[in-house]
Amino acid sequence: MSADQKTVKPRLTTSAMIASIASEGQRVRAAPFGKALVEYAADRPEVVGMTADLAKYTDLHLFAQAYPDRFFQMGMAEQLLMGAAGGMAKEGFIPFATTYAVFASRRAYDFVHQVIAEENLNVKLACALPGLTSGYGPSHQATEDIAMMRGIPNLTIIDPCDALDVEQMVPAAIEHKGPVYMRLLRGQVPLVLDEYDYKFEIGRAKMLRDGKDVLIISSGIMTMRALEVANEMAGGAAEVAVLHVPTIKPLDTDTILREASRSGRMVIVAENHSVIGGLGEAVAGALMRARISPEFHQIGLPDRFLDAGALPTLHDRYGISTASIVTFIKSKL
């Protein structure tokens, strides 16, 4: 075969490092967080928006346009953002503070811990670029944020799958009394859960589809991948069930244990997070304490600093793409 006859993959550009997580041709909704917050805040004047110089990149600019007197730009000072948000909550407001997940967790951890969580203040943290949704290397890849935040008492943690999840978590977070950490999907966000009669509820896992051979327990964008895997494997190698766990803390242990205890099913936890300290280890701990012992595997990001590059390439490299998950499951069956 001559060189010009070979199939050459298109060269991925720098834009692929920050591209939408949506596949080509996939249904999407634009800025679901910003639009949902604007809509719900219309009748809730106590809701305010705050950010650390990232309104445009967390979709909070829509709130700023709609309610300029309720929007506060704190500059590139994430610790100040958390402290100010705590102060606003003490005055009766419900602040939505947005930044990148790496900055909320790693840079402002002590302020979230001491200022917000210790006093159980009504602050909502909406944090973009969770896990491996940025190709800009360890400085922007929040691969350990759940591990850090799970250890903070009083803090609810939400990892939404798609645009519908994001839209529904906004009013749920407002109505919830206490601090909430949300892994934010921004921009053109895939839409998949509307096909599964889905409704988000804090602290509740949802069985999206059943299957007798494999149970995938997943959160965030990995639920979208799990559904793709289940569709691809249907009628062939295995029947795959998908249990979506949008709330990492509090964890819906009852549902997880009930589904994991069904005999004959391999259990796989899939998460867009380090295999250290996230959903996988939370589920494993729950299974051990309940003395339930299925064949158990984790699909997650490795315990190391990840490369920079195009997201499709990185998702394949680190095993969280649909094709990688299918290959992994087939190798274990």
C-alpha cells in the first residue's frame, strides 16, 4: 500500500484540549448551568452569583447579564471568593461561587473547610473542568477533587452526567440547606438522560437500564460512557446494567448494595477521577462493610500526574473512552 493510500487520522489541534466532551453529532444543550440558575433565581432574590475571574468559562456570565446587581467578580483570588461567599451566606444570601475545580479544591481547600463547611453555610460551589475534561495538564486537571472534598464534613458532593442533570441539580442545590460542591459541566453539554425518565434527587442513585451480566456503577460523564458501552454490547458480549450515582456524598448505599448483591453480575465502578479516594473506593468500602463480595473492578484515572494533550487521545490513553471500557469489560468476562 502506498503512503497516499493509507488512512491518516486528522491531526488534532490545540482546540481539542478544551473541546466539548460531546461526541460528533451528539445532542447538546448550551450553558445548562447558567440558564438554569438565571431561571430559578428570578423568584429568589437571595440567590447571588460570585466568581474568581471565570464567569465566561463557568457559564455564570449569563447570570451576570440577567442580574448585574447580584453578581460579584472577585478577581483571581479563590480564597477570597470562598471567604466572601461564606460572609454572604451568613447574611442570608445563597451564593453560587464558580471557578475551576482545581482552584476550589487545591487552592482554596482550607477556606472551604473552615469558613464554609465548619459552619454549615449555605454556599454552592459550581466548579468546572472536573477530572479529565481539560487537556492542559495537571495544573488544570482536577483528578483528585472528590478525594479531597469527601473528607469535609457537612459537604454534599454532586457529579452530574449531562445537561439534564446539571439543569436539575441547580434548584436541588438551592433548596438543600448547607454547602454543596458541584462538578460543573459547562458550554455545549451532552444530553442523554432525557431518554431514561430521569429525575435528579440529592442522595439518590438511579438505575437507568438493567442487565444480567455486568453492573456499571458510575458518576459524571462516565455514566454517559457507560450507557454507550451498554448499547454497544447489547445482544452481543454481555448485558450491561447502568446505575448512575450523581451524588457522591451522601452516597445512596442502600441502592448500591441492593444492585451489587444480585448474583452472577460483575460490578465495575467507572469514574472521571483518580482511582484513589473517589466513588470506586467509596463503593468498595460499602461492599466490604456489608460483606457483599461480587467480582469487582475500577475504571478510573491512574494515580499519577496526567499528560497534556487532546481530550480524545487522553481518554483513550487513560482508559475512560467508550472503546477502552468495552475492551476492558470483554477482557474480564
